[in-house]
Amino acid sequence: SPLRHAERIQVPVLLVHGDLDANVAFRHSEKMAEALRGAGKQVEFLQYKGLDHQLRDSTVRAQFLAKAAELLDRTIGH
């Protein structure tokens, strides 16, 4: 589990999770964000109330894609 190795992660992490996700428990992302922060790692956690694994909201998807693009720009450039 990545949770047990948070201190070894060397890259910025973007976690995105809807609280109604039936595929992956929302608490998993909460715990991962906590572990990464506790280890002094760079993490951003986007939490969406009322959404499932597919994030079926166009505004939310656009926000997620914009955040992912920002992360890629910061880490690997154009």
C-alpha cells in the first residue's frame, strides 16, 4: 500500500476523490493525504461531496483537469 510508504514518495501528489465513491473508500484518500502531509510531502487533495468514482459533474471535471495540468506544468514543464 502506498500509505505505508508515504515518506518515500518524492513527487508532488494530487488526490481527487468523490465522497460517494463505491469503488474506493473516501477514507483511503483522507488517510493518504494525512500520511503525506505528516511526512512533509507536497500534496493537494480535491474532495467532492455528492460525487462518485466517475466525478459526473462537468465543472468538477474541468477543475480536476486544470489542477492536473498545473501539476504537470510545475513538475515537467511544457
